[in-house]
Amino acid sequence: KLLWYPQRNMYTFIKNWCMGKAKEHPQYHKQIWKPQVVDVGCGSGVGSNVLSQEAHFVWGIDKNEWSIEFAKEAFTKERNNFYYSGQLTFDVFDVIKDTRETLKFDVVTAVEVIEHIYDTDTFLRNIIAKFAKKDKKGSYHVPQPTIYFISSPNRNFHKIRKDRPENPFHVREWTAQEYTGLLRQYFEQVELLNQKGEPVPEDTAADEVILAMCSLPTPS
């Protein structure tokens, strides 16, 4: 009841994906590695809280001050010196306008965000420049590159209006083919998934929501 069911499915899939990556880590049998995650446009923090179950650190960010105030009160998890516990923090942060330096992350999520953004070019360039890991030469081809999970409504879905978004807060909605074309301008690798994380071809993707798994940003 706190999350629209496609959002819940996507956050649950990403959480489970993080757990799978932990098991694949070369140090898995010696120590438990968990990813550092930034949840862009986290809203009230419910999805960030889901992710924190399988993350070392989750940073939930949103430009809405009221949402962040709620998220801090409801879900903040502070690390202690007694036993291991994942950390979950929240901050007001506008990825379009904010110029602060940030950490680099293993995973970047933007669930149900991009369709609200007028300047998608600046949004995508900024979440790459601010959060993606790269080597000393500036290459994003590092041993464990940052993985991006970016979702959008799918205009191929039969109940979505084709001429303009029905939701007054949506700036634009793409077909699966259009969405893939957009993201491939910014990432070398783009894979389309349905809301449960199952791969779907772009020419047949007709689910209500598309979740794109992207990596290896292209040089700007």
C-alpha cells in the first residue's frame, strides 16, 4: 500500500539483484560485500528502505524537501559500533542543479523519475558524471562498473494514451524502442527488463513499465 505495485516489483528485483552480485563477488566466501546505492528521486524513501536490505549504504535523494523530511523520520538507519548494519540516509539534492561533489556508487536507481524531467539530457549526463565510477584516465571501463536501473512508463502498453501523458506530472512517455534509443546515446550497454526484472526485446516490450539496466557510459 506504500508503493504502486510496479514500483514495488522493480525495487524488489533490484534488491535481489544486489544480493546476487554479492554472491558473485570474488571475496564472497571470506567476507560479505554489499553495494553502495544511490536512489535518485527517492520520494518518501520506501523504495530506498527496500534496497537497504541488501546494500552496504543507500543514499536516498530528492529535491522535494517534504518527502526527504518524511523519509529521514521514517527510514534512516545509522551505523553503530556494536554490530554490522547497513546505512540508509536521505538528503535534499537536485541532480539537475546541485553542484556538490558526491561519492561514486556501485548501483544507481531512478525508478519512476525520468518521465517527470524536462531536461532529460542534463539529467542523464549528471547522474553519470556525479555517480559513475571511473579510473584515473577517466574511463568508465573499470572492473566493477556502475550499474544504472532507470525506469519509465511504456507507451506500448495498451492502457497508456498515445498522444500525450494522461498523468499531469509526466512530461513525456516513450515506447520501448524510443526509450532504448534514448539511453543508448548515453550508455554502451542497455538491456530492457519488465517490472519483475525479466529481459524483454525492445520490439515486443508491452509491459506497463520498462526498466532499463544500463552500464558503461559513453564519453560526453
